[in-house]
Amino acid sequence: MSIEIIVHHFTKSKDDLTPQVMQSARAIVQTSVLDSTVWRAAKRFTPYYYKPKANSFEWRCIPPKVHLQPPPCSLEDWDSSLPSLVPSFYLFRTDEFESTDFSKLFLIHKSTSYHQSTLSTSSIPFRRFAADLDTNLVTRVYKRARVTNVDDESNSNFSIFQTIPLPHYLEVPFPTRPPPKGIDQIPDFPIACCIIPLVRIHLPYSRAAWVIPLRGSVPVKGASAAQPCKTPIRSSSSAIIWNESALSQFWAFLLQQRVNNHFGPLSFAYIYASPSQKQKCNSELPGLLEYIKIYHDTRYALKFRTVLDCFRWTNRTFQRSPAPALERIFKGKKLVLVDETCQPILLA
């Protein structure tokens, strides 16, 4: 019986077999049997393929690769010039564009039939904008005697700081939820004056704040001032008159709006400053002593202003009326909308 041994020996030479090649093949056969540290038994084929009957050996070391992958491209130095065939562009050379239509924002909104109806004392809101605005309780405001002295110190001597419950700063609730789809049905409040171009009012991630004065005035021409008084007063000015009951109900109204999430994530803060601190700070609101800032998404600013205009507080001071009187504290008033840097945007 003869034993056949096949040795696969690959060389770069194209010459025929020489005695040196045969001698090298003989040495390979000997080492494959005797030296197990250099050679190892090759794996058998699967039953679906050819399976040799004899033993097979393979070199333990990994054979060299004929086609090597090119080395990775090295990073060029900073500010180095690119080859002419490499496509490139610069951000500062691209054309400016806006993906939102801002044409209607630069026009002064005309007073609609709804806003004209809200200016009369006997009008009733035609739509329920929020869950806590009950239009069934709206009744006729009866004539009653009021305090006529606005500047009386005894009448305005109550603490706003103690009237508003703690905490005085409420951050954005987490996790945030998108507002309901019915928010588009709320009409935008008419803009009285645009202070700066409204280029960011409809951006999805922009935030703004309505400034609600409690004592003093915002240093913006046309903005309504605020005056705290213990009892309701009669005033011919455009000042916002606050008493303890109205302020407490308004703070509860803001808390409810934050829970209802009708206008996206809301956060608000009560800010106060003494006259000595007013001269030291570099705030954009130097003349405002006490105020509330309502932070919200800028795209819902005018819709939220409509809900603020519909806010009514229950006046139970006078018992001659069959039902508690509901008074709109922001009727005919002008509030200031500021951006993230406390710069005034518009007046509405």
C-alpha cells in the first residue's frame, strides 16, 4: 500500500520544481508529524462537502494577506486647504432663510367682533377657553358705591408678599406634555404695539413671559401700571387695581392653568424689589417694584393673552347682588411681553 502526501507550497517564483523545493517539502512533512507547536490538525469539512479520509495539517500562524486594505486617511491639519475634487461649503456663505410665515405678525391686528363685545359691561364670553372659566356664573355687575380716594395710604397698605402663597417660583413641570389640539380655536389677542420685529414669536423652542404688574409700572410707553388696594376703588386711569381677594384668585388661576397644560409648559415667578435694591440692580425693569412673570412658549403668547383677558375674580364684598359679582381685572389694560433677556417685544 502506497501513501500519498500532497504538499501545497506557494512561492513567488515561476520556475519549475527544483531539488531545493522538494527538500523543503520533505521537511514540512516531517515537522507536521513530529512538531505540534508549528502545525495543527485542520478542521474537517461538513458532511455536505468533500471530506478527506486522511489527516490534514495547517500552519498555526496566520498566513500573510495578499491584498491589504489601504491605511486610514490621516486627519489634515487645522485650516489646511482641501483638494480641488473634494466638495465643500461654508455655513457663512449660505443664503438666509425662514421656514415660518411671519407676514401676519408685522401687522396690527384689527379688533374683532369678539374683542369689541368684551369691551362692554353686559357682554358674556361666547366660548369657554379654559376649564376653570365658568361662563354660567357671569352675571350683571350691579352698581355699588366705591372708594374714590386712590392715593389713600391706609387703603393700599397690605402685603403682596404675604398674600401670595409660597413657593413664589414654580418651574416647568416635568415631564412636559404637548398642548391639546383645540388650542388653535382660541383667537389671538390684538397687538397694540410692536416694540421690536417679531422674528422669533413662532419658533417652537422660544420662550417668552408676560409681565403682570402688581405695584408700579413697566418702563414701556403705553403699559398699564398697577396699584394694590384693600377695597375696590373707582379710578379713571388705566391702572390695574389689585386687592387681596383678586390677587389670591389670580394666583390660584395660574396654578390651575399650569396643571391643565392648555398652553404647553408654564412657569411663573413673583418678583419683588425694595427701593434700595432697585437702584443697585441692572434689570431691564427698573421702575417695577412687584410683578409676576408668566413664562410660556412664545408661539402661544397671544392666545394666552386672550385667556388672561377673560380672567374674572369673584367679588363677595357687596351682598346686595343676588350672586357674587365677577370682575375682569385686565379689561382694557395693556401688558408687556418680554423675551428671554427681559427685552420688551410687544404691547397687548
